Amino acid sequence: MSWLPWLVLAGLLTFATRLSFIALLGRVEAPPLLRRALRLVPPAVLSAIVVPELLLRGGRIDPTLGNHRLLAGLVAVGVALWTRNVLATIAAGMVALWLLQAVFT
């Protein structure tokens, strides 16, 4: 049980860090440049997670038609641009991936 104090400390530090931003941003007006920069964080993080999953296959970049994930991702992008609906985008991407894998694997 020697890890329990460390776990509690880590939890408290995480809570304090998050609470400090909530308390600080509730009282202080953030500069416009910071607000614009913070709006770009979610798309940047999502791109950093998704793009490698779509492009990498077997540790190498694979932009070919044999890359089912990339093709399903392109279908999802098309649906996202067309419908602007998150659930439709996820559903279309998953159905496209399942169909591609079922037909070509």
C-alpha cells in the first residue's frame, strides 16, 4: 500500500491544476489572442490523434487505395462536410470501414 499516498497526491495535484484554471479564468479576462489560440486546441489535438491512425499502416505511411482506414476516413470527411452532423459522420465512417474490411479482407 505504499503507492496510495502517491495516488492521492497525484489526484490532488490534478484537481488543483484544473481548479486553478477554472477559478482564474472566471475572474480574469483572457486576452483576445489567448482566446483565439485556445479555440484551436481541440481541432489540433483531434488531428494529432486521428491522422496517424488513418495514414500509418504497419509502421509506414500508406496513402494507397488498400488502406481501408484512410478510405473510411475520407468518407467520414465527406459526410461531415455535407451534413455537419457528428453522429452521421461517425456512423458513415464506421460503416465504410466495416464494409471495406468485409469486402476486401
